[in-house]
Amino acid sequence: MTWTVIDITRNSEAKRRVAALITPLKGRLKELKWKQNQLATKANLSQSTVSRALSGRVLPPFATVDVLVKVLGLDKEEFRLRWRAASAAVGAQRIRDNNGEPPHFRDYPDLLQGLRNLLATQRLSQRALVDEVNDRGGSLRRSTVGAQLGGRRSLHRETVEVIVDICGVPEPSAVKWLAAWDRLGAPHMAEQLRRRDEACRRLGTAQARVMHAEQRRRRNPWYGLDTAM
């Protein structure tokens, strides 16, 4: 589990989002008139873990927050959303501080979150990204971006190229983003294609083969956009 240290000396979005996550937990603890060691015992965590999680100096892993929320009798879904917002803000701050260079991504969902964080560094919504691409003469759909960054469709290498270009990532850092796709995105896409091929073979119908061929011939949504780095 990852604990991400934040710079509490800066009045940043990351600091505010972490505070929005932690302050209600501390408030509930006070309301119940519990000490941190009591909470630690009830949550089956060490006192040092609880103290660190409630310090406001780090973003604790969601697994830790989840345990505390459950013991304190708070709403899990609300705190899941708070944690996600804090995680995105902290991730965006790290990328901004590193001049657009990506952190080390552990897995494919981590890569998707990193790209969403990269957009956040420029305060770019997916709609704004699409508008900027189309203003430059490209052709990109918001639904395409949403499906890929949301994990509903495989992430294309061209999507990464477009995002790092629009976000103004320097070339050395842009190369690292593409390398991350090569390491995580390409295998994911290959596996999705393999599963699709296997499904078509199992169906064994002419209709399935035609539909699959159409999907393969589908026009690239970035046609006409120069994404050369």
C-alpha cells in the first residue's frame, strides 16, 4: 500500500483535498470521544498507522481509510469519492512538480489515473481536451476519450500522444509517457483483442465475423491530427 507525502507548507489543491478527507474522520473521532489508540484497537491497526493516517501530512491508502470509515460508522461511498478526489489532486501535483514526467505506474489502471492526473495539472476537462484537438484540425470524440480513460475501452497509443501534446509535456517526459503505454497499454490492448477473437471464434457465425471485421476497419478517431513529437 502506498502512502503519499504531501507538502503541507503549500496552499495547494492537494493539501485541501487531503484535509477534506481527513478532517471529517478526526471530527467523528472527537464526537465519539475516542482516543487514537482506541480507534487503532477497534480497527485492528497499529497506533502509529492511525496517527499517520490522521496527520494530514500524507494521503493514506484507501484500504486504511476504508477500515477507519467502517469503524467510525461513516458513509463508505462518500469517503471513496473524497479519497479519489484527494488522490487525483496529489497525483496531479506530483506530475506538475516533475515538469510533466510520469511517476512509475504499477499497472494499467494506474496508467489511466496518471493520464487523468496529467489533464488535471492543466485544469483540462475531457471536453476541453476534445475541443482543443478539434480546434487544431483533428477529429476526436469526447465519448472516445471518456471510454478509454475510464477503462471501458482499450487505451490507444495515439490517445497518450494527444494528451501529452495538448498538455505541453516536454519531449523527454513525453517519451516516458509513451514508454509507459508500451509497457502497460500495449499488453492490455493485445489481451482485449485476443479475447474478442476468441469470442468470435466461439460464436462461429457469419454475422460475428462481419461485425468484427467492421470494428477492425473502424476509422482512427485521430485521423488528420499531426501528433508527431
